Amino acid sequence: MSNQITKTVLIFLVIMSDEFEQIIKGKICPYCNCGTILVSGKIIYPNKINILPEPAYLNKMFYQCKINSDHYVGTYNDQLTSLGRLADKELRKLKNKGHTIFDPLWRENNYFKNKTAAYRWLSEKMNLPFKYTHFGMFTIEQCNAAIKFCEEIINIQKH
């Protein structure tokens, strides 16, 4: 068995593991390997409570690590489904940077006809299953790779 096939099989096994599923659902902190709790934005951003008008994110729910309060992830509008894995400050910055460069590729229809086509392209570039190709699920390394792929496609189109 070649190293590439072995690596691919190992990645597949990791992706399919229950622990991985719990991590990308915000149920396990990938840094501390502990459980999480569902808290309001007022717990995540206590220094923003007195701002008027009150920022909307204070009423959102977040999954927060039980050990390190700086590890957290927001939820979708249902206030239960996580936006992905918990992130520290560095990963949150990279997720935001990734969306800043990636989203215009499909929103402005200059590179892809829609969001699904853009994520399918990124899935292929990153050799990830489509269902796991989302910035909210990415690690630091995956965010950096996705950003690089997006920058490359933009640079190719410019020349």
C-alpha cells in the first residue's frame, strides 16, 4: 500500500470517528478534549453588555469549553446547531479571513455560479468530503490551505 493511500485511509478513519463528529458539532473542545456548555453571548462577551443599542450577538448562543473560556463557537439561528468546531483566537481570525476571501468568489458570481459550486471546488482542492468542507469545521492548517487555494484562483483570474 502506498504512503498516499495509507494517508488517505487514515484521514478517512479520523473523519469518520465519533470524536471528530463531536468536535465539529461543538460538543468536544479539540484543544482540551473536554465537554462544552451552551452559553449566551453575554458570557462570551461580558465587556459588551452595557453597549447600547445591545449588539445582536449578545443574544446568540455559543458552545464554550468547560476548561478554557476562550475556546468557543457560535450557533446557527436555531441556537443549538454549532457553526463548527470550537476555536481559539488564532483560529477564529483565520476562519474570518477565510470567509472574507472565499465568500466573494460565489456571492459576486465572478468565479462560481453559487455557494454549492464554490464549496464543491474547495472540497476537491482540499481532498475533503463535501460535507466536511466548511470554514467552521477547519483546523488552522486547513484554513491556511483554503485561503491559499482562494488566493491562487483570484491571482489566476487577474492574469
